[in-house]
Amino acid sequence: KEHFGTGGRRMEDQESIVLLIKMIVEVIDKLVKDVKMLQAEQRRLKPLKLGKRNWITKNVK
């Protein structure tokens, strides 16, 4: 059963949800970039450990 009055509000809700998703995507994007930067720094600090781990993951794949 549909109520006639809810049509307009539902569109507004969808728009706010889209905005929310965009914000979340931006936050995740920033986090991913931060993690990649941290990983790059760790790679410079500990090349031996990372080399071993990469060797293991390559053989598993």
C-alpha cells in the first residue's frame, strides 16, 4: 500500500543517502592513501621483512 505524500520525501532521502555515500567514499579514499603512504614508509624502513612477505604471497597466488 502506497501513501501519496511520501513520494517527494523519498526522493530527498535518496539524495541525502547519495551524499552520505559520496562522503564515505571520500573518507575511505583518504584512508587508503594514508595506508599506502604508511606502507611505502615501512618498505623503506624494513625492506627485508617485506621482501620475504612478497615472496610468500607471490608463491601462494
